[in-house]
Amino acid sequence: MIFQSIKMALKSVNANKSRAFLTMLGIIIGVMALVVLVSLVTSATNSVSERIQSMGTDMLTVSVLDEDNPLKLSDVDALAETGSVGLVAPVIQSSGSVKNGTETISVSVTGTNNSYFGVEGSELLYGRLLMTPDLDNNSSVTVLSYEAAEEIFGETGIAAAVGSTITMDSIKYLVVGVLAEDESMMSGMRQMYSVYIPVTVSQRLATGTSGISTFYVSAADPDSIDAAEAQVKTSLLTHFQGDEDAFYLQNMDTLSEAMNDVSNTFALLLGGIAAISLLVGGIGIMNVMLVSVTERTREIGIRKAIGAKRRSILSQFLIEALALCLIGCLVGIALSGAILAIINTFTADLTFTFSGSVVAIAVIFSTFIGIVFGLYPAWKAARLHPIEALRYE
């Protein structure tokens, strides 16, 4: 009996193709909105989370807020001597201009030490990284990001960049190393042309205070991040005489969790908006099914007169409403895949894909819409009296 009801429902849908398509349009748009929007948010968040994970959840970022009592370089270096702390990297950020023939290139300048590259997870492509003698001697040396080396020396000159000299803000720097290319999404969120110089050189060039207001800390091992955070916090409280407002300490693990929470909230919000579109599509299906019941009143009366039971009539119209929803859902999923593929052709650093869970949610919700909004028309058809149905004009 159920197979006969499915066959009749599909035959009815096929007999009114234009009306069926217009009816399914609301479901198609709703499913596309749900799958595409949630997939965009999920894929972007996963990429950012992977970048955070690649940097390691055993990393702390410390920002000094008390400008009247900055940390000295020796204070920062002393933190590396505690048991749970691994690498400590002071960071002084500024901007500069590098002359390249007749052109001038704007770059992001980071004054730091050798530990910075270990904390950030950067890989060396050519040459060497910054060394302790570079800091002790205030040496005018620099390590270039791959993008900066490519812009300054050209794609064919990257390998020969080591040993060359660049002029940045009227000061000549010897290029001692070039980092490997960063192909992650996060690289696009930072200024691409980055150069790294000894932190002592940055302090000497600074017009204001020469203190350290930002530094990165990594734990000796991933399992000791909490102990490292406690030791760093204790040392800072001692330096600032118990003033917790004098500094801000951020745990990368906490940042990753916060990112996931924001992503989940945003995905639920967009999913809710898309669900409203599906509800509107469901109302359209109920309206069309009520019209269909009215148009086929005599058919229902004839079926009842020859012995069709109420549950047979109810299942036929309910399956018809469900078929409209599921066909629209499948079309919406297929179009969503096409849209994401088109988007991927314009985004080289990020690939958008939809997961099975998003597709499953779309199918389940579409099924729910079909049952809920098809139940009343089906019930109305099943309740028709056969004699009154046969008299209907």
C-alpha cells in the first residue's frame, strides 16, 4: 500500500511540473541558504582553528598595559629560566619602507629574537635566523618573509637574497635568512611583507620607550601550559607589585575555545535565519496541497466509494507533500555544492566544503517541514465524505 501511495504521489507531482517547481522553490532556497551559509562559517572557522593549532596551544601572549613601568629585555629573558616556560620572544612592532630601485615597499617590521620563530612555528627556507650575537652587537641584520623577499628580489632572486643588502628607512641591513612561504589563511590576515630584525635594534630606533610591551611565551611541553601561565603571572605580579590590571595574559588554548564558541553561535544564528526560509517554503507547500485537495475532491470521492480507507488517502497526500520537500531539498543540496565550487575558484587560500552533518540537518529539517505542513491537507482529504465528494463540481 505504501508503495502505491508513493507511486501516486510522484505521478501527481510529475503531472504538474511547473506548479511543483514553484512550490519547491521555497524549500530549494531555504536549503541552499542553510547549507551554504553554515558551510562558509564552518570552513572559515576550521581554517582559523587549524592555524591556531599549528601555532600550538602551548603559547601565551602577554601585553603590558602599564606604560609607566615597562618590562626590560632582561626581565623578559629571565622568564625563560623558569621550569615550565620554554621559549620567550619579545616583540616590538613597527612599520618601515624598503627601497627597491625606484620603488618603495611598505613592510611590517618585527623586532624580536631567535625564539620568536620557534613560538610562531615559522620554517627557514634559506640562510639562518637571528642569533644571540646579533642582539648583543646591535647588528643591522634581517630575516625576510618569503613574500617580502619575492617582492624585493623577484621570484628568481629569492635564493640569492641571503647575503644581499637592503635599505630600510635609510639604514642598510644584511639579509641573513628567508622564511618559507606561509600558505595558511591567516597569512592573508596579516601584512604579507614582513621583515624581522634584532629586538635591540628596534629598541635603539624607537623614538619612545625602549621597554618591552609585548612578548610571546611557549610552555616547555604542551601539558605544562597551565603551570607556565601560573609562573608568568606570578613573575608579572611581582614586577608590578600585585597590580593585575598592569598586564593582560592570553592563553592560545582559551583563544581557540572562544573562537569555536563564537563560530558555533554564528552558525546557529545563520542556520536559524535559513530555517525561517524553510518554514516559509513549508507554508507554500501546505497552501498548494490544500488547493490540490480541492481540485481532486471528486477523485477522492471515487476512491472512497470503491473502498479506499482514510489512512490510504491520508498517506497519499502526506507522501506527496513529503516528496515535494525532499526533491526540493536534494535540488538545493546539489545547487549548494555548485555554489561552493564557484566560490572556491575565487578563494585560493581557503576551501569551502559542506560536511555530512549539515546535509543531514537539511534533509531532516526538510522531512519535518513536509510532514508538519502536509499533515493538515492530508487529514482534510481523508476526512471528506464520499457522497459529498462525488457531488463536488
